[in-house]
Amino acid sequence: MTVTNPNPIPVQVRVVCIMWEQPPPGAPQQMLAAYPIGDLNMVGANTTTSVPVTNPLQNNSQNCGSVKVYFSR
């Protein structure tokens, strides 16, 4: 997976996979689980970085309903 930083300064980010339930029509969707993807990653200014997918997602990534990147330390 790749993460792009369009900012003029480097940033530290983490990536998480969110798995969602499949509720009946009209019912609100709820998160089932969230799994980290990789570790803390430094993404340089105006660059793209490759983030390796780690266990438990290596063989289960197709079940990710959402992938979110967030600033972290």
C-alpha cells in the first residue's frame, strides 16, 4: 500500500484497516474491528512511501471496508 504526502514538510503517520458489519437495510453500520497496517511511518515532503501490510491483514486485506491514514507520533 502507498501513502502520499502532498505537504511541504515531512509527516509521521499510521495506517489502520477498519472492518464494518453488514447491517440490514435502514440499520446503522457499526465498526467490527480496526487493525493497524504497518508501524509508524515517516512520509517525506511531497513524496509517496510504501507501507507494508502486516499480520493479521497479510492474508485478509480484502475484508478492509476502510483504510484510514492519520498523523501520529
